[in-house]
Amino acid sequence: MPVKGGDDSAAAGDATLLAKTAHGDSASFRILVERHIGNVTAIARGMLRDPAEAQDIAQEAFLRLWRHAGELELGSGGVKPWL
């Protein structure tokens, strides 16, 4: 579900979703994953040149996001730079 208003709005939305994720809200986490999985996988694929390995790396990145959601301090870019 895209957030209207550009990167600033998306970053603010990410912060809200991350806060909810930190409290165990799996629906908020799902939205974060849907919002960012394409970029994370594409970056990993470009670095690794292996689609299967890229998917594994992306999965690991989101698993770490889930586990550490309460510890992250997001900058103006939202969760995207952290991922």
C-alpha cells in the first residue's frame, strides 16, 4: 500500500509502522515488507548476481528488522537506508 506524498511521507509512515512492529504488530510489519522487498531484493541481486541468494539475503534483512524494530532509530530516510 503506497503512501502518498513522496519520500518524506513514506519515511514518516515507515516510522509509524516500525513502532507498531516493535510491539508485535505483524500487519504493520507485512506492510513494511511489501513496501521495501522489491528494492532490497534488487540491490542484493545486483551485488550477488544470484536470484536465490538475493532472496535469502532479503529475507534475512527483514528478519533482523522484525527482531530489532524496537532498537532502531530512523533518520529522515525512514527504514529504507537501514535495510
